[in-house]
Amino acid sequence: NVNYCDTEPPASTHVEQSACCARVRYSPTLQQQNSISSKGLNADFIIQYDVDLKDLMGEVQVYDGYFVHYFAPRGLPVVPKDVIFVIDVSGSMIGTKMKQTKQAMGTILGDLREGDHFNIITFSDKVHTWKKGRTVRATRQNVRDAKDFVKRIIAEGWTNINAALLSAAQLVNPPSSASSSHLSSRRVPLVIFLTDGEATIGVTAGDTILNNAKKALGSSSLFGLAFGDDADFLLLKRLALDNRGVARMVYEDADADLQLKGFYDEVASPLLSDIQLSYLDDQAFDITRSLFPNYFQGSELVVAGRVKPGVKDFKVSMSATDSKQHVKLENDVLISYAKGNGSEDLAGCSGDLEGISSFVHRLWAYYTIKELLLAKLNATDPATQRLLADKATNLSLKYNFVTPVTSLVVVKPDADEAAQTPTTTKPTTAATTTTTPSTARPALPPVKVIVPSTEAENIDGDPHFVVQLPKLHQNLCFTVDGRANDVLRLVEDPERGIIVDGHLMGAPSKHGAEERTRTYFDRLTISSATGGSGDIMITLSLDAVVVEGEGQDHLPINQQGSVIRQGVTVAVDNHQSCWIELAKDVRFLVLFHHYKQPSYLQMAHLGFYITDGRGLSASSQGLLGTYAHTSSVTLCIAGFNIKGQIQRKMTLGVNNTCAESTVLWDMFSC
């Protein structure tokens, strides 16, 4: 059934629909396109549809010896859940990430059902549980209290993933009496785990974390959310694979809060648990995954495989657990659209069956490749890993799938031809751009993909700051215009004797904005007059941290270590950050940004944050120190900056004053 939503389809949309199929054509004339936009169409054409599932067991399609089984029963009651939200609040979550996480959590908590139970765990180097030792019912009051708790979260500290997982396990698998265990068995245990970094304190070995989590979580399902490129996505994927869940990336875009909410919506309404789909009488072989830990409302379980010749009646057995009991069903499922076996034909649908037959083959290959790669991820024996990789490679090449075991060759039209025919791509006359294999590993078999000749802009930030304005209860975000080798005074507190300087290095310009310089911080210098035998000088580079004062100490950034000198504490976190505590209520954080696969715009650099500036005096100056005790901010527009961007160049004044000496900034929304 094609769904037109709340609006009529655009002009020149033609729908052919019968009981078995629908064909949608959209062919606007030039006049219709011009009436929409003088620059032509640039939009998504979205078709929402549903299928008429007449059988609780779903539908099976068989073509040329391959089958696909779609299982999506309707009308089942929602099973209550025990859901534990585990949120990383380490120092790297400061700023936009934390704000978006709080926004998403506010909405998610409001969507909990009355029958659900929940709890919240926040973790950095320490773990804090909102309600100790138990999950609580999602009453209005509990949800209101939870939202208040989330609003008060502050990001600081290191990342103790192991301790957070064990704390979550204690909530979903508490030591309890038989009666309470019986009640909890009717709720589906879910752990939603969000982190943006690697394990940097406590247990940091991935295999140990995996073993500890698997033992502790039991039958609970863990869903891992990797927030940004610096998260240990590999560890999250293995955790989810071991614990009946999935892992997803949350990209650092403006809609990250919507990404978080969207993922929660996918798992918010469990309908069945421990679903086993079986195909009786040895009718099928080479079957993809057919055991599923959960079936959620709005989702669909898909099993593909191969069938023996001559099969006409496909016997399917299903066992699962619903909200009240264990369910087992067995049924002969109607085989639809089966080529050459006498089943119903595609009456009323024009065209042949080759496309659908190819789709069933490719769907089987897609799920088989996916499972081979997951098995390789979980395997520890090198010979087994090679065998699984070879099988996945052969299928990827046969069906032209781009996977981690195949490389990518991009075929791109010539620039002149693309300019002459902007609306079409002719692969037969295309120029070929080939990838260069990495010297660190053997070249991967290539899969050819044809793409239009368009340039995609890679947006990457210059040195940026997130300034928390305590008195205004808001954040200020800005980027400084600078040149390579400039030294910027970030903080200067003459009363406390604290100075922070940042050295800039040059970076490649963006396409179309070559006149605009781009820079990053590659060195930070922090000095503090301690009042003792001498000053403390801390120099942070991309490779090491050097602490000078009563001697000199070197702290490499790839291992944990700390130094205490004259009341100043410098602690380096493994691969991620350095915490500097100069005095009570004066704490800085420096992040070491190293990209695993950097684009040409991205360069390793340092990030600087004032995590606690309450101890800075009112006379503090510098790009960041100025705002330590700010009660109001005045923005003076001085003109626009980059064409096509929502950024503006402004002068920034403090306490309602715009002085001529005020530095020029690029302002953007936090």
C-alpha cells in the first residue's frame, strides 16, 4: 500500500498498483522543475509503503533456488523493559556532545512507558548510579526526577568503561529472591551504553573488558553507541556481538541528538524475546542467522538461504517468548512469486522477474557476508580469521559489494564531459581514478563504483573554544582567526600568576576559501607562580608533556602517568587527555586529537578546555580568561565571513562594551 502521508504526491507522479506490486514513476517536465526551483530539483523523493502480511509467520519468497523469509508479526502486546542508560561523562564530552546527549535523554525519558523500569549510570574515572542498586518504575515523578538529574550532569575525568559495565550488570541482574526474579523475567533487560572515547583508567585491556561484561550481563542485551570518531567502535561492536545487541556510530553533526533519539526509538518497544526461526524437513541449507535475541516494534527479522529443488510447501517453525509466556508455532507458509513452481504470478505487474530474482540472490549474499565479517571480528585464531575473510571476499566480488575486505575503485566522469552533461553520467567514457593500496597491508580486491563528478565539502573546525559562562548559564563557542606560528594568550591571571599560551600551526585551506587561513594548536605552554622555590612550567606538544620546576619530567601521551610539583598536579591519560590542576578550583584539560584516517583538512592537534575556572580572579584576561567571571556578552557584527556558511565575523565585547581592540572572532552556535 503506497502511502501519500499528509500531502498529495508531486505533479507527474504515476502509480500503478495491484494486489501484488506497485510501480511508482516520477517524471516532471522542465516547466514543473523550473516552477519548483530555477536551479533544478535538489530533494529526496520519499515513498512510504507497507505490505499486507496475512500470516503471523510472515512471508517467504523463493527464486531460482534461493529464499528470503520476512518475519514481522503485528498486533503483539509491548513487553515492559528494564532499561539502563549508561552515559560517558568524561572530559572529552564537554561542550556540544554533552549538550546533545542531555537533549536526547530529556526526550527519551519522556517516552518511557508506565510499565517500564529504568535507571541512569554516568561514568568517567568514577561511576555514579542515579538510584542505587535497583531500577525504578517509570512514573511521572521518577521521570521528572531523572530529567533533573540529567540536567545537572557535568563532564570531567577519565573513562572507566569496565566499571560502568559492571555497575550496569548489577542493576539488570541483581541478587534477588525467586519471586522478584519471576517478575523481572517479564521485562526485557536492555543496556544502552554511550561513550566517545577509549578505556583510559581502571581495566583498559579490551579482551578483559569483554570477558567481564559477558559474565556479568547474562541474558541482557547491550546496545553500544560510539559518539564520534575517537570512540573505541571496535570494542563496542565486540561488546554488542557478545551480549545480544548491536553497536552504532553517532556522528558529530548538528543532529546528533536526533540520531540518539532515533536509535532509542528502534529498541523502545520489545515484542518478543529469544526468537528461533526453523525450516523443517531439511528443506533449506546455507541459512543466514535465524536466532534473534529480540524483536522490536517497527522492525523486521529477515532470514535468507537456499532451498532444495522441488520444494513447494515451506514449513516454518517459530519459538519465542512474549509478555506472558513461551510461544511455539508451526505453519506451512505460502511461497509467493516462485519462478517455475506453479505459485501465484505477478498478475498486473509489467516487466519480468529477473530483477526480483537477482535481489533475492543479493540479499542472501548480503546477510551471509555480514555474518562472515562478524564471525571474523569475534574469532581469535588467525587461520579461522583468514578463512572467514576469504569467504567474505569471494562473495563481495561476485555480487559487487564494497566491504572491509574489498577496496574501492571510483570511476569518475571527465571534468569537461561532466560540465557539458551535468544531469547524466556515462560510465563508458569515464576517466578512471584508482586507489593506491596502503603499504602496511596487502592490496584488497577492488570493487568498482561509479559516482557523479561532484565535490563534497569536508567541514572541519579551526582551533575552537567552548566557554562556559557560569553566571549566564550558557556556553559561548568561537574560533579565532590566526596565522601559522602566532602565539595566542589564552589565559592570564596576574593575581594568581597563571599564564596559558597556545602556538598555532598552519593547515590546508578549504576548496573555494583559499584566501582564508586555517590553523590548529600544536603546542600549549602553561605557567604558574606557585610561591614556592620557583615557577612551574608545563609544555604540551603532540608527542609529550614536559613539566619543569624543581627538575624536569617527561610524560609520553601514549601511556598513563602523573607528576605532582609544588601543589600542581599533571596527569596524562592513555592516548586521550591531560588534566592540569594548578590550584583549588583551577583545572584545565588538554585533549590530544589524533585522527585514525585523516582527510587532507584534518591534522593532529591539541584542544584546550577550562573545566573549572572558579578559582581564577576577576582580573583574568586572555581569549578565554576574559570570560571567567563574565555577567554579560555583547556581540558587534562586523560583516559576514565564509560564503554559504552560517558563520559571521564579529567583535566580541564583555559587560556591554565593544572596544576597538577587541579581537575578531567567528561565532557559531554551540
